[in-house]
Amino acid sequence: MNKYIKLAIPFAVSIVVYFAGLWQIDFSEVAVIDNVPQLTHGIWIYLSIFVGVIIGLILEPIPPALVGLIGVAVAVFFKVGPAKSGDPTAVISSSASINWGLSGFSNSTVWLIFAAFAIGLGYQQSGLGKRIALTLVKKLGKSTLGIGYAIAFTDGILAPFIPSNTARSGGVIYPIVSSIPPMFESYPDKNPRKIGGYVMWVSLAVTCVTSSMFLTGLAPNLLAVTTAAKSGVAEISWFSWFVAFLPAGLLLFILTPLLAYIIYPPEVKGSSGVIEWAKEECSKLGLITTKEKWMVVISVFALVFWILSSVDTLKGSIIEINGTTTAVFVIIFMLAAKIISWNDFLSNKPAWNVLAWFATLVALAEGLKNVGFLAWLSEILKESLLGVSPTTAIIGLVLAFYLLHYFFASTTAHVTALLALFIIIAQAIEGVNVYLVTVLMMLSLGIMGIITPYGTGPSPVYFGSGYIKGSDFWKLGTIFGLIFLAVFLVIEIPWVMFVVGDWITPGAIH
């Protein structure tokens, strides 16, 4: 599709949505009648802008961060987005509008995402990420299945510290993995199934699992927590997230390389050549450097304090430090240890890009609540969902949230478009624990990336490698997507709802 057509479509959709909804808008001078929220002109203007932003994020005619910035700018121009801006009787000043538009830049979670990208840069600059990967290949690379597990363990070690699975899998792991197939004369156009297809698929499948295992394993996880908070759902801690996904996460992490070995088997089962290659590459790295040692120490510090910030008994004590504060200290320590330089920090384009991108999306998501759209939608859904059992509702919400990812080329767009809406639906169903259902939906964000060749950041990297045919990629996505979903439904729903639900709920008495 021509990029100019892609650029025009979001604006056209916004205009069409606006005029298509005028007939049902209440143009009265009140936003609430008999305690029932009304659909006002301000709400509909904002919704039209929001829909256009989502279409822009899906089509990506321009960088996603710019799409969000344009959406915020248009909303600020029309003075919709700040609190009560959907109320016809409210007077919204231009300063209130711009303060709302920039509010995402003061959000602590947005800065945690930004800081975590800088931490990922530390793994690359220090060489620690590469050393970990090569060491594991050297230890486990005697068999092709061992290589699969080396890839898995590398991703698992890096996932808590590098929230961009594109940077983690595509930036650190892929360059190493792509060096292995040619050693066996396996190329995209010659013998791709010899070993290349297997290692590429394992790399993608594993990073989808680790993206769900850790709150900081996928940037949209953090965005989802903030989006949920804007909808009135308490924030889940780093450790509670880990515990919530633990049984399904461990099972999928252990099984994924083996499942790929069975479902998409390599022709080569093993060779000592990979170990020799890994040894040569490790020897080129030399002894572990001072920067790498410092990176290990700093990583342990980050992990410890992210976990401690989740312990209720430490709340308010000197030991308890906010997760974002911890991440900022990590950056300071990396600069002090000269793992990265200030110029490295300033030139880290992915980090600054994600800061601008997520800051605008956080503001836009909050705007849905501010203008009164979520309150109006909740009232509509309450009537249509009367009589639905909580169990049916929970399974239906998780299934729909997962499968709708087929329509999204970005997990961020998925979160922005659907999470708040699904939370409102859950709130409208009597007997449903909204917090735990929200947790379940958020936990699925990583694993749902496996279903399509565009479902998560690294997907295009491995799809573009050419080792896996397009038809095979879709088949594997369907098979693994169903396996991941089945494990999630069978294990995670009972685990979260009935076993650890009280424990992971903020403020619960343990």
C-alpha cells in the first residue's frame, strides 16, 4: 500500500467516525442524566481522534511515536482530553489542555521503560550479553537441541533487564544465532531446514515466552500496567507479576525448544563444530572485562531492588525503592562505571523514541477516562452483559483479548486499543474480580506475539531471515499460538484466580 494512502487513512477514518456518530450524540447541556452518563459531543470528538491514532499505529505510515504526538496535538487543539473535557458545561483552558497532553512525560512507568532501554544498551556496550550467549552455546551446543536451550537460557537471563524484545532477541541474540546455520551449509535458499529454520523459530518462540514471564521483559507490559491504573485497576508489582506467570512460564520455557525440535525438526541433530566456533568467539572476547563485572553487579542490584519494592512489609521503609528510582540509579551506576558514556546515553535513539511514544499513548489512554467515554461505555455494557456467569466471562475475555492480536502489528497498539475497553467490560459483569482478570490479560501480552509474522518486535527479524517459509511461519504461529493459549487457559486461570490471587492483590492481607 502506498505510504501516502496509509497516511491518509487514519485521518479519513477519524472524520468518518465523527460524522457517523453524530446522530446518537446527546447535545444537551449536561453530561449526566439521572446518574446515567451521556454520550456528549466532546466525548465523540475525542473518540474519533483516538480511533484515528489506533489505525495509524496499526498501519504505521510514519513512526508510531509521531502518530501518538499528532493524536495528542489534535486533541489539545480541540481541548478534549483533560478531566471533564467531555462535559458540555465545563470550560477547558488551553493551558489545561497542554498540561494534559504532556502529562505522559511525567509518568514514572514511562521513565522506567526509558531507563530499561538504557540498561539494555549497557549489556550491548559492555559485551556481557554476547558473552552470556556464546558461553551457553559453548556449554550446550553439542546437539541441536542443546543449541535451542542455549538460546532459551540466554533470552531468559537477559529478559528481566532488557524490556525491548526487539533489542534483546533481534539485537543481541539474532546476530549470534544467524552465524550458526552457515557452519552446516544451511542458508535461506539452500538447506534452510538443516538447522537454520529450527534455531530461528526457537529464538522467536522463546522470546515470546520470556516477554510474558517478566514485567520488564516487554515494554508494553509496563504500558499495560499504567493503562490499567488509569482505568482504576491497582498496579501489579514486579515480583507479583513473576509469581502470577510462574507455572505456565516455567513449563513453556522448558518445553518450547523441545516442541520446536519435534514439530519443526532440524535435519542436523548435532555437531562439535558449533562448540569449537563458540570457543573461538569466546577466546576473541578474552577475559571478562571490568565493564562486564560491573554490569553483573549492577544487574544484581536492579533485580534485588525490583523484588524488594514488591514486598508489602517493606513499604515505606528505607529499603523499599520505587522501580523507576532503581532504574535511574542503574543508569547512574553504568555511567559512573563507564559502561556507557553520556554521549551513548544521549544517542540511544530507541530509548528516546520509546519515551516520546509511550508518553503520548499514556496521555491518550487517560483521556478516554477523563472525557467520560469509559463511564458511558460501562453503562452501556452493564445492560448487555446481565446474566453472564463470571467463569464464562473470564474465559471469554482472555480468549478474545488474545485472538484479537491477529489484527495488530504492535503489542503497544493492542494495549492502547483494547485493554481499557476490556477492563470496562469486566467491570460491567457481576461477580468478576476485575483486578485478577486484568492481570490475566496483561500476562498474555508476550505469548500472543507468536501467532503472526508481525505479532511482536522480533518477528519481522526472524521472518525476514528467510530460513522459514511464509506458509510454515503461519502454520508454526498457529500451532504454537494454540499451545501457548491452551497452557495459559488450563494453568494460568486457576492459578491466578484461585491459588495466588489473594497473595498478588495489592493491599490484600497475606
